[in-house]
Amino acid sequence: MAKHMIDDIEIETSSGNVFADLGLPDAEKLKIKSGLVIEIRKAIRNLGLTQQAAAKRMGISQPKVSDMMRGDFANLSERKLMECLNRLGYDIEIKVRPAADPVGHLTLAVA
């Protein structure tokens, strides 16, 4: 990451993954999960659902919806989050292609 100074304040440019920048394990997985949760939160808001109604529609408990709305999604897998989006009326497309680097990356693209 590049560092530079602005008004005597050291600024460090992000890698594009705040979880990696913080040195957290499983940073790629956390980035994907957080992107899915953001989309779930938008869908719940756009559909005008209460947490109880969202929970019923997604097939999870209301406390898990509450946790998700507060940014706590550790107890939900990527697969479960994708299932929640499906149940909220979203299609999910997964593309697999050869990577340019020796190790591939996970990317979440939102339309």
C-alpha cells in the first residue's frame, strides 16, 4: 500500500479490501460476506420488510437478521447469505475463469 502525506497527516492508500488492510485472517471471505450483507440490507429496506418478515422470507431467525443489520455476520456462511438474497428475489451468478496471477481472487460484482 502506498503512503503519502496530506497536511502533515500520513495517508495510506487502501488495497481495496479493508479486512486485508487490517490484517484480518480470511480477508477475502470477509470482503465477499460483507458485500452480500450490504445487498441483503438494501433488499430488506427496498422491500419495506420488518426484521421479522425478512427473517421468515429468508428462512433465518429474527435475531440473526438483527445481527446482520448491525454488521455481525460471522454466524452465517457465504452460501447461507446467497440463499437469503435468492429468497429476497435476487439472482446470483458465479463466473469461473483462469486467473492472471498464480492464485485467483474472489470478487463480488453488484449490478
